[in-house]
Amino acid sequence: MPITASSLYRDSFNFLRNQLGSIVLLSLLTAFITVILNHAFTPGSDQISLLSSGNDALSDTTGMSIQQIIQQMTPEQQMVLLKVSAAATFSALIGNVLLVGGLLMLIQQVSQGVRTSALRSIGSAAPILPRLLLLMLLCTIVVQLGLTLFIVPGIVIAIAVSLAPVIAATEKVGIFRSIKLSAKLAFANTRLIVPAIMLWLAAKMLVLLAVSHLKFLGPEVATIVLSAVSNLISAFLLIYLFRLYSKLRS
């Protein structure tokens, strides 16, 4: 029987509904960790204030590209911006690794009939977290480079590596082997993967647009809520990809 997107969406939604409590808790926990790490590593307010002071050229950035804005900054401002970007990237990476590792273990444990929870799944994922960290760091760098140079190559790379975390966690293979197998399976099943990736990207964009409507919650709470919702969207995609890989493997 051929694999259809409708059956994969239905199976993924049923799993999400049946394990909603654990998945929501996992999404909230990893979002909270991301925000805490970002707050811990972000420069203090005295350094952040340097970005908006001491340079009249930055008072009007209308029509300027990001590269042009950075070029107008002083070396001190560029260093502060680098620290802010590094803190955000590092904290997001750690949160995503915990989310992916915990969710993949949760799926496997539930499939095996083992009673589990969000915290237990993260604990069980500890042995594979270092490999997932290196894998997702490499994939993030490559995808970001593709998106920076040209949008389409970045999306193609994202599709190619989409199954890599699932393969690395379930097959216990190396980073490059996971990427190679992922690319082979992804390009052979683009009709099932591309729509899911596009929907995931669209949902992420909607979450970013929702930031302006949550000002009443305060910046910290709003960031945690939006990060948790974003994690929940990523969790659904990961469940979909895990279900797809399971069918392809069988």
C-alpha cells in the first residue's frame, strides 16, 4: 500500500492528541530553557544600549540592507551585536536539541508500550544528545548559509536533512551517515516531505507575526509562550517525519 500524506497527517495528529500533555510540557520546558539560556548569555543592558547610541548613521536605516546597517556600526556595536546573535543562536540550538531528543525518545517509548513523561524522555535521550547537538549544529550552519546566499538552496538543504535527526536517534549511526541517508530518502519522497516543510515554515512565520499581539503578557512571558507554540509546531513536524521514516523503513 503506498504511503499517503493524509494517512501520515492523521497518524501524527492522533499521536499528538493522545500524548498532548507530555508534548505540551516538553515544549514549555524546552522553551523555558531556551529563554533562560538566552537571558544568561545575552550582554547586559549597558552593552545593549550601545546599539542605539553613539552613531548618528544608525538613526535612519530605511531602505538599508542588514549588511549595510552592520557596516555603519562601530566595532564596539558590532561586537555587542555578535554577542547577542551568538546567545540567541546557542540558546535556540540547545532548546531544539532537547526538544528533538526528548520527543524522539517519547515517540519510541510510547510505541514500545513504555510509560513515560516529558522529563523521563529527556533523561532517556541523554546518550544521544551530544550526537544530536553536533548534527543539528552542522545542519543549522549549512541551511543558514544556503538561506543567506539564495533562498531556494537553503530550503533544498533543509528538506535534504529533515530526516537526519530521526535517523541518528533511531539507527544510532553517525552524523554524516544520517545526513546521507536523509538526503536519499527525502529526495525520493519529496511529495510527502516538501508540503510538510512548507506548512511548518508558514506556521513559524505566523508565530513570529503574533509577537506584536502579545505585548500585554510582558516580554519574558510572551517569549516563553511563543517559543512553546513554535516548539509545538516543530513537534508535530517531527512526529510526521518519524512516522514517515517508520513506514519507509518497514
